[in-house]
Amino acid sequence: MQLSVIAINILYAVIGVVLMFVSYRLIDRLTPQVDFPAELQRGNVAVAIFIAAIFVSIALIIGKALG
């Protein structure tokens, strides 16, 4: 396996993680009435499912865009 292929995959992974973080922060700022970390600490399963759905959907979008 070529080193350039591994480097490109690592770069894509880093870009994906950064974009996931930015998208989470954007959703967090767009919904100021919901404090996601506090709700997760209280054990709110609906918020956990919502955040998981955001991560999965953003991951699919990023995967299609980078691939």
C-alpha cells in the first residue's frame, strides 16, 4: 500500500472530524433554548438520539462529499 493513500485517508479522517465538530457547534448555536451537554448529563435519551442522528447524517454528507 502506498504511503500517499494512507496520508490521504488520514487527511480525510481529520477533515471529517473537524467538520463534524463544526456542524455540532453550529446546531448548538442554532438551538439556544436547548443545553445539549446539560440534557445529556440528566440522561435525556431523546437529546442523545437527536445528536446521534445529527452525527450520522453529517457523516453521510461528508463521506459523499469527500469520496
